[in-house]
Amino acid sequence: MMSTPVTGERDPRTTVRVLAPSGMLGAGFPAETIDRGIALGADVIALDGGSTDSGPYYLGSGTAKTTAAAVARDLRILLRAAAGAGIPLIVGSCGTSGTDSGVDWVAGIVDGILREEGLDLRVARIYSEQTAAALKERLNEGWVHPLAPMGDLDAATLDGCSHIVGMMGHEPFEAALRAGADVVLAGRATDTAVAAAYPLMMGMPAGPTWHASKIIECGGQCTTNPRTGGVLATIDQDGFTIEPLDPAAACTTTSVAAHMLYETVNPFEMREPAGTLVVSDAIYTALDDRRVRVEGSRFDLAEQYTVKLEGARVTGYETMSFSAIRDPHILAHIEEWVALMHEVHTGRVRQTLNLDPAEYAVDIRLYGYNAVLGDIDPATGPPREVGVMMLVNAPDQATATAIAKIANPLMLHLPTPDMDYLPSLAFATSPAETERGPVYQFVLNHVVDVDEPTDMFRIEMGDSRD
């Protein structure tokens, strides 16, 4: 077996070096950058397996965004490196959203690689899925609280979720490492906890550890060339130093400090289950043309430890159509055209299917004309061409497709009110309708008060391959 269980309350170290290969397992990285990180003295390899960035589908359906081949490619390199160096490998939010099936999916890939490579590593699985029944008990005890802009949670919302996960902090990772895990595969976790767990276990101060973990959560995104690989963070008692794993890339004070703007409401504070990282007094110093030193971060413990919940439910079934417009007259009156499309389509759906607008939903997005920002981005004049995306949501797939098919001739030939001829537009695909299956919505943005940080998570230790 590669390692033995870590013992003791805290095992002080002078420094801990965390190798962050990339922003997500399966995103890829140059293999030579991992070799360089190991040569520089990495103590642990840590990376994220996913997040909520890609929307509610992956949590709702319990499927991964990444392909197995990409995940296996990354894992093979990392498992070889970890085994060769005798250091742990930690992966959080397995399977994109951190469902139990996502953990098992990644664990299955790991098991196959260990057998093929003849590697003797002990694997821990940490599960983060929550049952509606257990959460309703906590809800009844008054332990569940909403985060803005959500309101109070009701039991029906919990029952309607297809999957619910709790977002773990660093403590379950530490528990698995102390139990002797060489590889930790976890369900949903904060992006930072994945990297913070080992340094905190080894006695590094909380402020520099959480700040460094935030900066390296996306691998090379804090460098001048994010596509060339990850970074190495060296954490000590006074701060941390960041450097890229690719010798041609660089970390600058701007590229490092700017990452506190990423996915945070306040660029000077970030909440974790145990407390809040505060970087308002942090000082960023360029050590040379590639490395940045950061000091002055602190971590304020919260009065109450909380675990954030994420849950998704099915809101209907979706069918999509996409056509393109280059007719200059329609483009000069594109908003009138869309209004007419809604009016005519609604009437034909009522006439053909006997459905009222309240029984389904139609969203028309004009790519090339405010499709992304809408009214936030003021119009600057007629575009040269526009892609028209129609999304139909209905209680079942057949109805959604029927509604989309009724729009077919309109998406192809609808004129503006003042045109005396039928224009010919262009569908992007044949058939014009694409069935997208169930559509999911995030419905939980709440936290649960807990007495012990590991209470809501289940750790399963695999046997060593002796």
C-alpha cells in the first residue's frame, strides 16, 4: 500500500505544495506539466470534477458533462504520478454534479486504471447525496435556511427533486485521508475544499490555505495562458506562492488577484461551510516574472457550520427549432416579426391542439440580436443576419414536439405585417425539430445547520490492492 493512515490532531509542516492540474477532471492538460509539478515537490494533487456551471441538467439527470475517455486519460496520468511520488490524489464533485452515481462512475474508471497499471492505491469514496426524508426532518427542526433570493423551503420542493446533494467542506476529505486513503473521490464539494483539505490537515493556516485554494481552483486560469496546464501553490505559515507548471506561462499580480472576481459576489470575501475567507488586506507581490507571493489573507470562523444544498427537478420536456434570417426587411423590423410569430403561433396551437398558453411555454431567442443580454444590451441597428432559436417546453415530449412542428412553416416563411410576399428563411437542420428530453431547474439554494462537518456525508474505504 502506498501510504499509512495520517494520525494526530495536526501534523505541522513548514510548507505544503498543492498541484492543481486543471480546472476540471476531463478538461485535459499536458502530461509534462504534471511531471514538472512532481519534480517541484508537490505534496498532493487536487482537482475538481465538476460544478453547477453547466446548468441543472447534470444534477437532475445524474449524468456527467465529460466523456469517460477524457476522464480516464486525465486520471491515468494523475494516478501514475501520485503513485510514483507517494502523494494523495483528491477529486471533488465527481461526475460533474457530485451525485452518488457520479462518484461511482469515476471510481469505476479509477478501478480499471489501477488494475491495468498494477497500481497499489487505496481509494475512498465520499457520498454527498441527501434524501428528501432526512432533509424534511432537519427542515422540521428549523435547521434549514434560505439563501437569497430564495424563500423558505417547503417539503413538496424536496419531494419534487430528482437529486439533492450537500456541498461538503474540507473535513470529509481530511477524514478519508486520515483513514489511509491514497485516492479520494468525493461527491459535491466546494471547489476550494478539494485543494484546502490536505494543507489544513498538515497544519497550514486557514487564511493562506483557503485563499490559495480559491486561486488554484481552475488550474491555469490564474496564469497568462490558461491553456498550457495547471499551477503549483506553495503554502506556508505566512502566505502562499503561485507558479505555473508550464515554464512558458506566467502568474502576474493581476492574473492571480483577478481570480477572486471569479464566481464570487464580493471579490474580497468568500463563504465556506466553516467560515469566510477575507482578502481585503491581502498583498500580491511579483517574486519574478513567473511567480506571485500573497500574504495578508485571513479566515473568520462562522458561529454556525452550514452545508449548502443543491437540488434539481424536472420542469417539462423541451423541443428546439432553429432557423436563420438574412432578409433585410425582416431584420429591420425583427421585434415586430417576433411579436407576430408569438401571436400567430399561439392561435394555431389553440386551434390545432386546443392548448392555452398557460399549458406550455415558448421562448424565442434571436442570436445576433440581443439573445444573450436581452434588454440590458441596447440595440445598435439592424443586424446582418439572425439565428432564431425556438424552445418549446410542455408537460410531455410529444406535446412539445407537436407545438414546435406547428411553428415550422412560420419559422420558414412568416412575413412582417407590411410584406406582400412570403420570405424564405433557412432551417439549420433537417428535421427542423430536435427533441431535447426532460428539462431541469435548480430549486434549492438553502443551507443546513450541522453539528459535525461530516454528519451529512458517507465515507466508504476501499481495500488496498495487496
